[in-house]
Amino acid sequence: MTWPSELGTLGGMAWTTPRLDSERSRRRQQLLAELAGARAVRQRERPQRARSERLRELIATRRRVAG
């Protein structure tokens, strides 16, 4: 059996978010904007698909609430 005193603390293992350099951050923002734009174009080109996806989500939500 392992004793808690042998485990130590997690102080040195805490999650930290790495700081991104400005160029990487700019590229990331640009990529996210392009992805959002592509998603918007897809939804404009296929409105029936978007409606059916929303309907499926609504049905699934109602089933979770009711069940």
C-alpha cells in the first residue's frame, strides 16, 4: 500500500497554459476565422441539412429532458 506521504504534492504538476507568441496567435485566429467562414458557407449552401440537424438536436434534447 502506498502512503500519502510518499506520493508528494501535485504543486509542480499543475496545469498551465503556455503563452503563444504573437505570430502563432495571429495564425491561430486566422485559421479559426477561416473555419467559421467555411461552416457558414456550408450552412448557406445546404439550408435543408442545417434545418434537419437543428431538428435532430431538438429531438435529442427533448428525449434527454423527458427520459
